[in-house]
Amino acid sequence: MAKNTLNIVECAYRAVMEEQDDTILWLLAAMQGAGAEHTVVLRGNAVNYAVAGQGAPGLAIGGWEQTTAPRMDNDVIDLIDKRKIPVFVIEEDLAARGIGRGELVPGVELMSSAMLPKRMAEYAIISHW
Amino acid sequence: MAGYLLIESRDPFESNDVGYYYDLACGLRAAGNQVTLFLVQNAVLAVRPSAQAPALRALAASGVKVLADDFALQERGITKVLDGVEIAPIGTVVDHLEAGHKTLWH
Amino acid sequence: MSQRTFAVALMDAPYESENLTTAFRILGAMAQRGHNVNVFAYEGAAGLAFARQAPHANPVHGKNLAEENHPTTKDQVVALLALAAAHGGTVDWVNCGMCVVERGVGEFAAGRIGSPADFHTFCEASDNVLVIPTK
């Protein structure tokens, strides 16, 4: 059995348009496919990834058009439904950004900031992204 | 009791998010773990005794061991550090990894 | 201290962040102690070992090429591998394949091409893991 890893993800919307992914969520999905056992906690600005209904149109510059613009909410749903990676969001960070629980994609679980240090004991590896 | 090394590269003057990391250190300590916060890069800008960094002062008094990277201090001309902060070499990170301490970078 | 195996993930591109200075100091300390170090160079870090990096002079400071002796990260990677070997350890430096391709940095001074599966393997085989993220 793989070592269970808690991934605390805080960096948000960095290079997502040109990568057409959040590269950390992508990496974790790829590793899960290779046999890893990941859990994700979205904190800081990354809690916004769990907001349903987001996504900008593809970039267009002159004759060049992006045809596969990313959608972070779909990537979060993919982690939960397809990759079976549990995804938590830090409640206080949602509240600070005025995000209501009803705005989140299904399957995301809430975690308080006070609970995070207690949960870290359950994992063999902690990666802070 | 588990050990944690939290490496902090950001300073509280430029980043609002440093408070989260200090709180995480306190939370891990309160949960009964051995916790070390290792300040590297611009994070050491908070360690001058004259710096306006109340959260770091409180952390240094809380049971979390606070270290400051000797290279980063020298690079920035910081020769004195506030009480409760120890100057440490980069090999300290390897010490903690060797000891099996979970090591995070912020 | 007995030999350990560490997995390290890097993300920063050369010449953009102080993270790499600290990272190479940590990696150097690991190698100096004879440990095995498995590095997953992800995103911008996939360019750290790019063979076509070249030093340059510094006209602002009036230094010619030799006087400036400008660092290149590829030389730091090569030196790291040599340091590990000299102390009985190994460095497996893996550049994430898609990151290499999209950046066009597929000529390496050291290391090999790989994938996220390598980082998974590294984590499973390691005594400890250190992720150095980018911002």
C-alpha cells in the first residue's frame, strides 16, 4: 500500500491558462494513476478552485486561439469523482473570501484551520504546495 | 510525539500569509508535537530585535523552536536576532529530514 | 549517521527565485553527508540542467566573461552529482517530461527525462520527502 500523502495546496491560478491545468492538481492526479494515495487540502486562495461555475474563455491573440481553456472546478470534481482523491477546503479561508458553502462543487469536504494540524498526524507524507 | 520542521521563506511585511504558518506551528505544538520553524531567505527580515514582528516574538515564546538561517542573515547584514531565535546552518534541515521529521516549506 | 534516501521536488526556473539558492544548499548538504537524493524537477525546474545555458560578461560591473564567472544552474546540478558520488551517495535527477517538452529544454547537462510516476516512486522509496514549491 502506498504511503498516504496530505497535500496542502495554496497557490492559485498560477500559469493555469497556459498549462490548461493547475499543475499541482494535475501532478497529484497523475501520481494517483501511478498508485499514489493522495488527499488534498485547499487553503488560502486555492479554496476558490472549489467554486462551481468558474472559467474564463480561452485566450486569443491575433490569429491564435486557445481551444481548451481550463476550469478549476471541473478539475476538482475530476479529483474527487474520477481519481478518488478526497478534497477538503479550509472553512475560514472560504469565509474570508465571502464564499458560501452552497457555491462549492459537490463532494468537497470542509475542514477548520484548527483541525488541519491534528489531521496531519494521519499521513506518512505532508507536501505543502 | 512526532517532529515537524516548518521552513518559512516569506516575511510578514510582504506576505499576509505568514500568520497562517505561524499558527500551523502553534497548532502542531499544541497537539503535542516537537515543532521547529526554520526561517530562510526574506523570512529572516523579521528577526532583528528592533523589527516590528509581534507574531514572531509570540511564536518564539510559545514552545516552538525558531531558527534563522545563518546564510540568509549574513546576506542581509543581520548580526543580532531577537531573543528566542537561534542562528542555525542549512544542515539543520538535513538533520530533521534524517530524524524523520515531516518537513514543509512555505 | 547511516545513509538515507530523500525525495525532493523542485519547481522554480533558473534565475527567478531565491528558493533555488536555498534548495541547492540543502541538496549539497544531503550529498555531502553521503545520502541518496532523488530530485523531481517539475515545471520551471525542468530547465535547471539545460545544457545550453551559458555564462556571460557583466558590462554594468565592468567584468569580462572570466571575471564575472556567471553561475549556471546546469553546472550546479553537475557539481551536485559529483559531490554525491565523492561521498558514497547518488543523485537521480529527473526532469518532468512534459515540462521539458513545453519549454524546449530537452538537452540535459545531467539527469534524465521522467514523469510524475518517478516522483511517486521516489516518495515510496524515500526515508523522507521535501517539496519546495513555487509561488
